[in-house]
Amino acid sequence: MEVGLAEVLLTLAFLLGLISFIPPLAKKINLPETVIIALLGIVLGGVSSLINSSMGLDLLEGPASALLSFPIDSEGFLLIFLPLLVFKGAMGINVRSLTHEIATVLLLAIVAVIVSTATIGFALYPFAQQTLVACLLLGAIVATTDPSAVASIFREIGAAARLSRLVEGEALLNDAAAIAIFTILAGAITAHHEISFREAVTDFLTNFAGAVIIGVAVARLALLIITAISGFPAAEITLSVVLPYGVYILCDNILGFSGVVATASAGLTVSALGPSTFRPLTWNFLKELWEQLEFWASTLVFMLAALLVPRMMIGITRWDLVLILIASLAGLLARSVVIFGMLPILTVTRLSPPVPTRFKVTMAWGGLRGAITLALALAVNENPHINDSITHFVGIVATGFVLVTLLVNGTTLRSLVLFLKLDRLSPIDEALRNQIIGIGLSHVAQRVSHVSDELSFSFRTRSGVISRLEQRAEKEKASNNFETALSDRERVNLALLTIANQERSLLLDLFCVQGMSSRRVIETLLRGIEAIIDATQLEGRYGYVKSRRKSLQPSLRLRLAQMLHRRFHIDRPLTLCMMERFETLIISHLVSTSLIRFVRERMEPTLGRRITEIVSEVLGRQRKLLEDALATLRLHYSGYSEALESRLLRQIALRLEDEEYATLAKDNLISEELHRELRRSIERQRTRLDTPLRFNLRSGIEQRLRMFQAFNGVPDGALHELAARVFICFLSPGEVLIHKGERIHTIYAQVAGLVESATSVGDAQEVMLGAGDLIGANSHIQGLRAQNTVRSLQFSHLLAIPQADFDKLLRAFPIVKRQIIRRHGMRLDGTLEANVVITKEGETISPAHEAGFIISPSVEKS
């Protein structure tokens, strides 16, 4: 019977309607959704086959034929559904968290597939009466795991997040490895040639590497296009749907690489860069859309594959049942060997964090097989170049293997997870639970009292509800063991993790403000805060402080731009980098202010005053560093700083104005027409604010040179000429400016900040050099190499004068040389102190305490 388009659409609508009842049914009877879908598909397939082969049911033959003749083959399964499932799985993974588990994931995804293929193949070979290649082909087919059932169980019962991450990460590359091995073995069977191990390994690695490169490159290109069309959410989301199919077909059908690996790489790229590319509202909608697409794809592919199970099991014998049992036991053994035998090796070699035994047991038992296994078995059945004996063997054993894992492992996995107590909270969360509930209920009781007064509830009703809330709060506070269950170190680490996550939320909130910041700035800030979170989890307070300081260091891009500026006098890259650094520091300063208030108002009631004071001290140092870095930039570029801050505040004001009008419209206080007009007015103002600010990198250099005492007596014309030759240099705390023993090629005129060096005579006594000093000038005049290492103590701003230009100035104006020698003598005598800053009026400000501490230039004193 030929199935038309109307029948196909009606069948599809019927299946979608049917699977919409599966989630509530699965929750009610405590079975994985995948198991119910498989059973339902098998029943539908079997009943449809009986209807078509029986007499007297003509009325049902049409729908039954439409179900059995649905126009989709193995290629359709892989091409339609696989890109969606792989891309969504990758997009839902935290890439930075996955990198810590990359060795474990690669072991489970690649090594486990190879071991499973070999173990199952060699276990079946003595009994299956098939060639070894055919047995290995079956092993590759059943080596793919289906994480959907396992992940849904973990999410529902609240299993450890790391366990879910390992299972989902494994599934990303598991299918790719199995499909690659399947392709090699199937090609050997159809071409009737022996397999070359060297060629197989080379092809496998080439396919993997090429697919990763193409996947990342295409995803980055798509994100660049999305950035260019920002502001049109429908277009941005459409491109996200196009991406997985485009990269899959490009690699699989055109370039010959692994389409699955390319799609997974593209999904991971979007997961890592998506929050800084899409506006938060668009990103949230995008994730919800992909969750819906994944639900349709995962349930449909399993339902359609399950419909074929009765047809593929035709002709099953008792011996086939023995082969299914052998394959199932061999698969479980192979997975257990990898998990229990090889994962400890990764732990010993420190390639991966240790995996608890409870996790290993769950992962070994949770290796369920699903739709991809059935699709690959169907591909063998549809291949006319493979003989009937192999297709019968593969179809029956692979299908039976899937049913065993679903009906045995799938139905007992929930009980195993509960038995192993993997649904329990972590020790930190368990200790925090009573503390949070007690404080939260007290706040709720206060809010209920306020609301009940406003809504005029009776005193008896109000007092009854509030008293129950207060009793629960007192009960939770009485059983609270937070102070004794966690050490001070653990509570400090918990507080810093909370602050880091809050900072990430604040950054995303600021990203909601249209035009507030560029994608590159937000991407840099989010990448930095993710690194801080990871460092805090691994090393606690030390990791937090170290990563925080590192985030303020100049980026590699800024260093390259400074090199181009210094050596080739190319200013444009450094100009762009300085604009981004200004914006990054200002936004970080705004977020820092919010975090200090967050700690005082929200964290202190939960963690206590002592822990809050420690955390506040850490945040205070962070804020000091930010103020220091900002003040150094503002000193030279005060006009640009004021313009940038003004624009940021105006953008925030426009957002608040937009929200105010939206609230008025929601409360029906203004009409829809008026609301649209008000929004158009806001958009016009935003468009005017989108005009980029002008940043003059060389602004004020000549004026700064005039403030140096060493240049007193030099004509303005000569300083004007010198200003055109110098370049800008910014140092971070701890950065080395000059190494001991190197030739002096550049003289540094310090405008702001402090550096430390040592005297050129006597013991190596460290001294400070500050604003108004010429670093390296005295050694150069004496014809000496650098006598000491010069290192920055704080964020410093310098003007770098090339040696040739400095020598020209010395020859033309000998007074400069005399004044440099005089200042050096004064410093040796102790009559000259380092200055923090030279103000616009030429006055100097000296540090009030030791240079070993990071201090902020007191620009306000000017």
C-alpha cells in the first residue's frame, strides 16, 4: 500500500499526540520514559502486523499500513534525528565543567566503545557461526549508549550533578566512535576485503580531528553572523536550528568527516559562547525551544524504531536467545572492566578527578541502548550487499540486546540509584539546608503577615498560618548544625562560590541592557568568572584570589597590540584593546559594588558575621585592585572615562524607563498605541547611544612629558617632537619591566604607579620608583646594562621613549642629563621619595605606606 503525504502527516500527528501522554504516565508508574516508549512502539508494531495479516479488519488496515509503511529508513533516522539530539546534548553541557572530566569522558566514549566492540565480537564468534568481522560489526552496533533514560531518572530523583554530566558527556562522542567503527566494518563486509589496522586507526583519528575543526569553525562563523543580526531574535534562533544540520551534512556527506563529532563540537561551542552572544532573554528562549525539539526528536525516533522491532525479530529461535544473552553479559562485562579497571588509572595519573564507587556501579549498570542501535541494525538489514545470514543475525541479536537493557537495566536503575543513596544532598548542601529553611521561613512569615494585612484576612486565619510558619522555622533552627558540620574553610569556600555565581548572574543581567557592553567584553568577563568558579572549587580561597588577580592581568591580545604599538607604531589594535579594557574595568567595578552589598544584605544572615568579614576582606582587596587599575587609566584618559560612564548610566536609565512603561501597560494605565510610541522613542535614543565613542590613544602625552622635572628647560617644540615618538605602556602588579643584565633599549617615563628596583651600589637594597622618575635613564647614561630587575608593585602607567630618541634629546639638551644624575644622587642620599601620581597641575602625591601593598592612586587629592 502506497502511503501519501496526508497519511504520513496524520500518522505523525497520531504519534505526537500519543507520546504527549508518556511523561505523566512514566511519572505515575515510576518507569523511564524510554522503556514505556519502546514497549508502546513494539505493541503498536505487533498489533499493526496482525491487523494487516488477518481478515475482517478492513477498517483498520489503512492506519495499520500507514504505521508499518512510514517512509523513513536508517538514513532518515540518522539524518533527521541524530543532529538534533547530538546538538542539544552538547548545548546543554557546561563546557568548562566538562573539561575537568575530559579524560573520563574520552575513556567512556572511545575506549569503552572499542573494548565493548571487541569483547562482544569475540564472545559471540565461537557460538554465532558467523565471521569475526560480522560479530565485531554487531559489537559496534550495540556499543552505543542512550543517555536519555538515564539522564531523566537522574534529574527526577535529584542525583549528583557530576554523575549526570559524566553520562551525558559520554553520550556526546559515544555515538560518533561507534558509527565510525561500524562504517569501517560494514565497508569491509560489503567490499569483501580484510581490515588494515593502521588504515582504520588513521581514518578514525583523521575523521575525529577534521570534524572537530570544522564543527568549531562553522559554529564560530554562525555566532559571528548572529552577533551581526543581534536584535532580531527570530532570525538568531533560526540560525541555531540551521547550524546542526548544516555542519552534519557538510562533514558527513561532503568532506567525509564524522558528522556526529562535528555537530557535537558545534554544540559545545555554542554552549561556551552562547551566553555572551545571545541576549539573555533570547538565550533562555533558545534553550526552551531546543528542549522541546529534543523531546520530539528523542521520543519520535524511539517510537518509529520500536515499531520495526516485531519485523526485525521475525524468525527468532532459541539459539538466538542464547546469543542475545551472551552479547548482553559480554557488554556488561566490557563496560565494567573499563569503568572499574581503567578509571582508577586516570585517578592515579591525575588525569581526572576520582570517581566514587557508587558512581561507577551506576554507570556500569546504566549503559542502556536505544534508537541509534536500532537504526544501525536497520541499516544492515537494508544493505543489499550484505547476505541474509548476517542481516538476520545482526537484526535479531541487536534488537534483543536493546530490549534486555531497557527491560532489565532500565526498570531497575531507579532502585539502584536510591539504594546507593545517590539522591542525597552533598554534605555542604545538607548542612546548609536547615540554615536556609529556618531563615527563609522567618522571612516568609513576615511577608505573609504584611500581605494578610493588605488583603484584610481575619485575625484568626492570619495568626494560624503565621504561627505554623514560625513553628517550622524554630524547628529548623533548633536542628541546625551548620556551625558544627562545616569548618570555617569550607564555609569560606562556599561563600566565595556563591559570590562567583552571583557575579555571573549580575553580568548576564547587565548584558540584558541593550548596548550596555560589547559581546567581546561580556565574553571575556564570563570566561573569567567561569575560571574563578573552577579555581575556587579546586583550591578554595587561594584559587579564588589567584584567579581574581589573573583576570585583571593584560590579555595576550593586549600584549600583542602593545608590541605592534611599540615596534611598528601601529595604534589601531591598541586603541581597540584599551577601549575594551576601559569597559571591562568599569563593568567589573559596578559588579563589585553590587557584590559587596549582596554579601552584607543576603549572605551575612546565612553564613554568619565572622565568615562574612573574611569574604568582605577578599572582596575589598578585589575592589582595591579594580580602583587602582581604573584610576591609572582615568588619569590619562579622564575625558573618555567620563563619556563612557555617562553612556553606560544612560543605557541603564533607558532600560529602567522601558520597564516602567511596560509595567504601566501591563496594569492597563496606558493604551497599547501609547506604549508602542513610547518604545519607539526609547529605541531612537538607544540608536543615538550606539554611536561609538572616540578614543585618542596619544591624548595628553606632550602635557605629561612637561610634568617631568628631568625635562625642565627643554623647549615645547622638542617635547612635541618627542611626544610623537613615545608609546604608551601599562603594567600590572608583579609584571617585570626590565630584567637584570639586559641592555637598555627603552627609557620609561613613569606617569603613575610604583615599581621596585635596587640601588646600583652597596647591598641590593630595594627602593621604590614612582611618578616623575625616568626608569633606566641613569644606567643608560653611564653606559651600563640594567643593574637590577625592575618590577611593578601596582598598576602603573608609563611613557616609553626609544633609546635613539632619548640620545638625541640628551645631545641637544645636556641639562636633561645633569638633572637625571642629580635626581639619582638624591635618591641614593634618601632625600627623594617615590610618588604615586603626578596630577594635572603637575603636583606629586607620595605613598603613605609600604610599597609592598597594592595601593590606589589618590587622584581625588588633586
